[in-house]
Amino acid sequence: MSEMIRVRPTQDGTYTVYRGMTALISGLTRLQAERYEASIARQQQGLVTAGA
């Protein structure tokens, strides 16, 4: 099972995208962070489908 991808706000008003406990990217607007999260989810889904 893959680690959970999530978006969390930071104290400076930007957002960070995490995979499990690892920060993947930070300093994003909320829209950028949500798009990045969706992109990762699509990539993971594609890998699962390709492996089936």
C-alpha cells in the first residue's frame, strides 16, 4: 500500500505536500499544492493500473 499524500498549510500562508512523513514540495499556493497532489495521485493510479 502506498503512503498517503496530503496537503498541509504552513505558518507563512503557503502549503506543503507530503508523502507519508516526507515533505515533497513546499512554498506553494493552495491551488498549486492541490494540483501537485492530484498529479501524484494520477501517477500512482497509472502505476497500479499498469501493474495489474
